[in-house]
Amino acid sequence: MSDNIEEIIRNYALQNAVFFKGKANPKAVVGKILGEFPDYRSKSAEIIPLINSIVENVNSMGLEAQTKALESSNPALLAKKEKKERTYELPQLDNVNGPVVMRIAPGPSGPLHIGHTRVSILNDEYVKRYGGKLICRFEDTNPEKIDPDAYDMIPEDLEWLGVKITDYYIQSDRFELYYDITKQLIEQGNAYVCTCNADDWRHLKEAKQACPCRDLPVEEQLERYDKFMAGDYNDGEAVVVVKTAIDHPNPAVRDFVALRLVRHPHPRVGTKYIAYPMMNLSVAIDDHLMEMTHVIRGKDHLNNTFRQEYIYDYMGWKKPNFYHYGLVNIPDTMLKTSLIKKSILDGEYSGWDDVRTGTVRAMKRRGIKPEAIRRYWVESGMKAVDIQFSWDNLYGMNRDIIDDGANRYFFVQNPVRYDIDGIESISGKAPLHPDHPERGNREYTIDGAKTVFISADDSKMFSESGKVRLKDLCNIDYGTPAKYSGDDVSILRQGFKAVQWVSRDSVEAKILMPDGTVAEGLAEIRIMDETNDEVQFERVGFVRIEKKDSNGITGIFSHR
């Protein structure tokens, strides 16, 4: 093989990674090498394992580090890129005449999860662009689903996300406002008190027919409203309904419930109120009174927008500019706060930051940076098309942020001991970070009892191959004890593997994985001096160090 083939492979791997968001495709690099150096086609059994090994190393670096490395080694390869990296920016809002007023409206059933961050970040981005106010309004009009701690947890989550809230409002403080507007709607003849059976009312509405209560005189409606507010009806016996077009082509837009009776105690206001506003009433009133200029929400609220516009029209209010983005499916994670809370109470989950959940608190615990979450949603934009959330893309964005600061260490899971014979002392070194030589090296010297530990999986492979390379140290042949076999890295070209290892001078390490399992093993002792909480265990992944003590370290797996 050419003397500089490893450098050529690395440069092409770096180029491929830079062009494709930090992840090189080993097959593409193989094709590039074999196409440029056809003589190697007959040696593919040797060259492909080497390429795979180099690509794996390059992919562990992160996009920014890859770009810097390629600029240093062969900047001409960067010039071959056909187009510049795309700059993502949200579209302009319509009808902006000075500062904007926008809002997020969480229901306080628990802390925020990754899905909630989309609307929070989109609104925050626009308020930062145009100036104005971003209001957080707790929509707590369903007393059965409220977690009192959420009133504190949600602001904490927003602060961590970098979302700047101007004012906080709580809807349970504003019931009298909703009652006043509702009475005005009844007085206008645009709302009514219905005492029909709920199913009968629904069937009539689906048939474009009015229920017997709809056209009763206003005076009788007001009498009913007084009885409603006084609690003369039982829960479910009466509701207040806003009129729309009973023959509207969309059945979901026809008459909608504005107030219902609920005697379940509210965590904040107790039993002070029994008439509870439905979201279309309270949201329309609040958006007007809080002077919203633009409202951004998912397209699942499109029918709600149509309903709320009736209230705007009846009251003669100016409407905000409405935007509806597509729905997002977030796979492989628990998001439903009621189920998470039950699992916490049952002792299955450790808390709201349990790594098996998709809460913002779990993201923080795992070392996912708010900048990565923000970038993800800005790049996703506000299009009406539904999307599938990509954890891989989020992890790639996070890798770009944390890679530069994450020093490298070895971690050996389920360690298997090997004593080494055939040499008095073995020395080696590896950089703390391949792109930051100024940070120094991890230097190794093994003498006396020359003992190392490798993972159980690598031990099985070692027994089958008969030879491995202890990364950044030496080669050993299989046996009891193992035999020192020099320091020639060319064995990698022959298909032998390089493995992580630790010496006797190591510490116990536990890594909590995203599925709740714990990877246990040994880490090199130098990690105890690490000041950054984010590290990369080579060929394992990024890990946020959560605890260090006399027993070793406990870390949370972030991603590869």
C-alpha cells in the first residue's frame, strides 16, 4: 500500500463528513478510494477494514472539528463543495407593524417535553427578531389534569431553553373576565344555555339541526345563565354554547361549548368556581385582551381558529394573524405527562428527568444542549406539512456543539482481565482531544504487573482473531497470559481490530443508557480530573458525567 494511503483515506472521509452534516459514509469513501486507486481493488480485503476504522474515527469528531481538520490537512477538498452550507431562517411574518405580541400556552399538567419546545422556540425566535412581548399563559381550566408543581417547572424549562418570557398569566385568575364576555354573547343572541342530553345535542348538530334550546328568547337564556352560574344545575346537565353557522360545511365548526360545570376542586382556586371555560372561549378572550398580533400553533388547532374567529366577529375585535404548522410525530419516547407521573408514583421512573422520557428535563440531564433543540426547530420551520422527528438529526446538531469541548477517554464495559508477557514495560499516549493538542495527552506506562482490561465483547473477538491492538498502546497475541506483539499499526490493514482498554489504574464507571439500563465497567482514572461534564468515551459515545466520588463515576449517555 502507498505510504500515505491512511492520510488520503482520512482526508476523503473528512470531506465526505463535511459535505454531509458530520457523518461520513464508509461506502462512499471506499468507492472514492477504489475509483482513484484501482490497484487497491485486488486488496479490498485489506483496505476496506482500514477505511471503516478511519471513517469511524472521523465520525466521532463533530462537524466543526472535521472542517478544521480538513482545512489543516487539505483545504483544496473543501473547495470542491458545490454549494455553500445552507443558512436556515424562519419566514417573515405578515402584517408586522412594529413590535409583535406572541404567546405560548402550556397546560400545567407537568413539565415541558421535546414536542412543546417547538412552539416555544418558534415564538421566541420571532419576538427576538421583531421585538415586543412573548407571553406565557397557563391554560389551567381542566382542574382534573393539573400538576401544581408545573407552575414552577415550566418557567424553569423555558429559562433553560433560552426562551425569554415577558409576562406570565394564569387563566384560573381570569374567570370573571370569561363570565363577563359570555354574558355579552348571550345578550347579543350569539350564545345560549343548553340543557339537552349531550349525545342528542351532538347528533342534531351533525344533522345541521338546532336543538330546542338554541332559539329560546334572550331573556330566558339570561335566566338560565343566572341559574347556571348559581350552581342550580348538576355537572353535565347544562352547558353554555356559542352559536356558529349550524349548517357550516365543517361539522367541527358548528356550535361549540363555551362553559361547562365542574365541581372538582382546582389546585389553585379550590371550589371558588364551578363554571369552567372551554379553551375556545378563554383563548379567544385572552388573545384579544393580551393584544396578540400573531398566533403560531399546530394545524390540529385549525378548527379551533375557525371557532374562535366567531367570537372575534361577534365582539368586533381585530383578529391576530394565525399560523398553523404541520404535526410532528416523535417516535421512541414517552411524552404523555399523565403516564410519566403515574410511572414516577409507581417507582418505575426516577422522576421527571428520567432518561426514558422525552421531557426537557431529561434532555438536559442527557447533555442535549438547548442550542441544538433550537436549531432543530428553526431548520424544521413552520410549513404545514407533517414531519417525523429525527433523533439522529438532533444528536448530530448536538454533536456539533459539544464535540469541541468533550475530551476523549476509554471506557471498558464488562471488563475481562488480560496479563501481558514478553516485555518489561509498555508506554503509549493519546491526545485528550485530537483537534486540541494544546490540551495535552493521556500518557500510559504499564510496568510491574502488566495487566489490562478489555470489554467482554472485545475479549470474545480477541479469542477468535488471535490478535488485537490495544488502542494507542501496543499489539498483543491471544493467550494466558497474552503476549506482547510489537507496536506496528499496520495490523489494522490486515483486518485486526483496535480495542479500548484500561489498566489496573482505573475507576469504576456506570453509564445510564436511554432505555434505562446501566452499562457498568471501568474508565481510565484520568477522567477523575476532568473539569467538563461532557466527555466522549471513544467508540462508545458522548456521556455527561453526573457524579464523581470515591466509588468512581456515574454518567448519562447522550448519543454517539
